[in-house]
Amino acid sequence: MIKTEHLTKHYGTLTAVEDVSFQVGPGEVLGFLGPNGAGKTTTMRMLAGFVTPTAGSASICGHDVERDPLAAKAALGYLPEGAPNYGEMTVRRFLNFIADLRALEGARRTARLRHVIGHLQLEGVLEQTIETLSKGFRRRVGLAQAIMHDPPVLILDEPTDGLDPNQKHEVRTLINDMARDKIIVISTHILEEVDAVCTRAIIISQGRIVADDTPAGLAARSRYHNAVSMQLEEPAQLPSARAAVEALPAVAQVEVSERDARLTALPKAGTPILPALSELAARTGLKLKELHLESGRLDEVFRTITS
Amino acid sequence: MRNVGIIMRRELVSYFATPLAYVFIVIFLLLANWFTFYLGAFYERGQADLESFFAFLPWLYLFLIPALSMKLWAEERNSGSIELLMTQPITLREAVLGKFFAAWIFTAFALALTFPLWITVNYLGRPDNGAILAAYLGSLLLGGGFLAIGSCMSSLTRSQVIAFILGVFACLALLLAGFPGVLDVFRSWAPQSIVDAVASLSFLVHFDSIRKGVIDVRDLLYFAMLISLFLLATAIALELRKAD
């Protein structure tokens, strides 16, 4: 369990984090979202015991990060932003160093080392110094470090930042694999990641929590929730189609994209419009390339909430 | 204490994983021998002692030790690895001590590599080996004092260059405090007690008394307190500014 109560951090007159309270339980993957500079990293650093809060408290598995920092850190695996590391060390030496600090010994040490090396596919680079590794491998070494002691809580600050799509996919698969029995908090500003891995999302803006919901719940706040998007075969039909769709009583607004001959019909609050639209298309002989129901656009919700 | 050992080992391995250790040792030995034989006129003095080596050692340390200590914390802060280190289950004290002891052991190793001088002087004459041993001990303590100051300066900044300059300056100030020229300035107007107080802060005064073969508890205490004080200052500086 991660618990924060009125967590606050001021740097001089600058407020980095203001009155942030939340709880995360086992099995939850919490996505921490927000624009750059919103206070995500500062919050995570306070959870990890690296930054001392100005006010409020945080605890990891019941251990207060200020009063009992060693117990809190022992229960936590943490990947700092940008996965900083000791460049001159080889991967093998570095992982052994971490295993030493995590007091892993004997058979368990061997097993954990084998597990993280295998899981993060580090076999091929064990003897390479970390500074010679690609960004993706460096991130994996950072993740290996975080999960070395099989902690119940993982806090990962932008785990996929700067990775290519394949590497992103790998990291997300890894997070999903671990999600069942752990508490995971990741920060990101990539919204697709929230859908891909998170069970819950907190949006933070200017140091404050502005939304705390499931990804679906957040998407439902979008103007596009339950909107219907249709792409026409014949761009020439666009003006007449638009007029017909706008005439439907349940449609609040129509957006047209001439570039790909697409019409998006936004519903009036809570009314389903897909049946009416498909019936309309059949009746007026519109040739459709595509017709689909939107669940809502996270990026639009994100912009609305944080701007 | 277990963690101090782990951190110390990592640091020591890192010294030798980069050219730093080799460059330091080679330059240290070259300069030490040059000072001893050329500036110190080892042969011309015609005395079987290592006076000409130990007399110049503080000035050699003045530049080389801050060059060693400048990376202790500035590098960690600059690369961000301090965040990785300090979110492991260790205390700040363990980290400060581990890094300091690694640098100190390395300094001791470099100092030990001047043993050919000791062999030479024993081959040429019959030196007072007890005094030489005492002088080596004094050199080790002097190195520790410089390193503790350097560690503190390194914790104040992300820039290794600034850490180096601050380190040289702070060490110079503590060296010169016992210099006759500096003490004369005080002597002209201040009461003797102040002159004594300034002199007692000096590296040179304490180093010289150990170097002469007199191991006084007060001199040992001076170095122990100086090292503790600057390591404490390192920890405080890091606690306040590690995340900046």
C-alpha cells in the first residue's frame, strides 16, 4: 500500500507539489500524468525518500518515508527519471552492487540475479560498461535494478521515455506481467501508455491532483465519448452528409475533416447516436469506408483538464 | 557498516575502471620523486632521511588530493546517479563514509608506492625508520584531512571544476594558517592566544610535529576532528541540496 497525505513540496516561493493525497493498493497500476513540470517527478522523489516533503506525509507498506526510511526503501523498487547510472561499471558489476546493497545472499541472490538478467534480456551485455549501452538497454538496466529484490511496490519515473516502439512494448509487457501482485506507480506523459498498462490514472497539474479516475472514466469525460466517426467513400458527398447528420435530433455537433473525408458526430449528453447514424447512411445511400464508435479521447481530456 | 564496505568497494573498482587511478598514481609518483631529488636535494643534503620527500608532500597533496576528491559527489549529482544511490536502503552517513574511505584507501595505496624512496634511503645509510613511519602516518592523516575537505567542497556543487578550485582554496587556507608569513601578520596586532589558535588550526603545524617523529595525541585528535567535521558538513550539504 502506498499512502500519501497532504504531501506538499515548496522550493523557496515555488510550489512544486501542493496537498497531494492518494492511496494505491495491491494489483493497481497507477499512471501519474501531467504536463512537464507539473510535479510528477517531485512527488515520486518524495515517495522514494529522495526529496524531503515540506509538509504532509507518505508511507510505503506502512513505513513512513521520513521516520523509517530504510524500511520504506527496502519495500520499494525505484527507477529515477532518465535512469541515471554509473557509466563506468559493467552491467554485471552494477547488478552485483545492487544485490549487495539489497542484502541478497546465497541461493536467493543467484535466483534473483538470474531472474532479472533473463527477464530484461541483459545476457548479451553483461560485460559491457553501462555508458556504451543504447538508451533502451540502459533503461532495462535501471529496471533490473528496481526489481532486483522483488519489492512489493514499484515506482517508475517515465519508464518508456525515449525508447523506440518495440522497446516501449517490451517495458509495458514487463509492467503488465508484474502488475498482478504488486503496486505499481508509473509516471508518463504518453497517453497511450495509460490505456496500455494502467488501471487508474491521476492527472496532476501545477502540483495539484486535478483528476483521479480509471482510464475509461477519464475517457468518458471527453466530448468525443460515444461520438460516431464515419469516413466516406466519396468526398463529394461530404456537404450533403453533413447537413443530414446535423439534422438528427440527438446530434449536438458535427466536425468535418476534408482531408480524409471524415465526419465526426458528437452526441447530446448521454444519448446513443450510432443506430440513428447507421440507419441514416442506409437510407440516404452514403457509401461508407468506415463507421465507428469512439470511447473518448484521452489527449483531449488531458488538455482540457491541465490547460 | 556493511553498506560502507559495499559502497567503498564500488568506488575503488570505479577508480581503476577509468584512467583516473593510473593517471593519479603516475603523476603523484613522478612529482614526488622530482620534488625529493631535485627540489629537495636528496643526495646533496647527504642525510639518511626522507625529509626532502615529506617537506614537499603537503604541496603536492594541495593539488592532487582535490583532483581526486572533486568527483566524489559533484559527479554523482551531475549524472543524477545520486538519486539511484540514495534510494537504495542505505543511510547518507554510510554513503559519505564509504566514498571517503575509498578515496583515502586509494591515497594510502599511492603513498605506499613511494616505498622505493624508503628502500633507497635504507640502502644509502641508516635512517631512523621509526621517524619515517611516523611521517608516513602523518602523511596519511594529512591526505585524509585534505580528502574530507575535498569531499565537502564536492558536495556543494555539480561542477567538478568548481569542486576542485574550492578544494584547493580551502586546503591552501588551512595549510597557510601555520605558515610563518601568515602568523607574522597576526602577530603584529593580535594577542599571542589568537596567533596560537590560528597556528593550531594549521595542517602544517600538526603535520610537522608528527613528521618529526613525535606522535602526540593532540595531533591525532586534530586530524580526527577535522575529518569528522568536514564529513559531517558533507552530509549536511547533501541532505539539503542532493536533489537540486
